[in-house]
Amino acid sequence: MRRKDAVSIAFWSGASLVMLIFGTFFLCIKSSDNDNDYPELVTSINILRLTLVIIYIIFCTACAIKVFLKYGVNYLYIFELDPNTKMTSD
């Protein structure tokens, strides 16, 4: 694996982990009197969910490519990509 790829993987893995931890934290915050003490957090949950969905889609695409490579499926044709491009699960 190239160093450039390893740095990119480490960065995005760390960013995904931080988003997951913050998302879990913000979703678990409850007020004692069921009053919205943090309206900024409540309004940002929708953006956080969208970000987590995008990360989930990218993760699932990488898992699908890994499986396709294992079984020899022409995933470039399925994803309608240029056959000259190299796309791996990393």
C-alpha cells in the first residue's frame, strides 16, 4: 500500500470515528425536564444524520467493492465507471 493511500485512509477513518462518537454523544443528550436546553444541538442533529448517512453509503460501497473483487465481478460495469480507472475498496 502506498504511503499516500495509508494517510488518506487514516484521515478518513479518524474523521468517521470522530463523527460517530460526536453523533452518539449528541443523540444521547437529554434534558431533565424534557425542555430543549440546547436548541443549537437539536437543529444540528439533522445535519449530523445526513453526514452519517453519507459516511455509511461510502462504507457500504467499499464493502461491496471488496466482495466484488473477491468473486471477480466486473464492478466497473455495474457502477458505470470508466474501465481505465482503478477503484479499490481502500
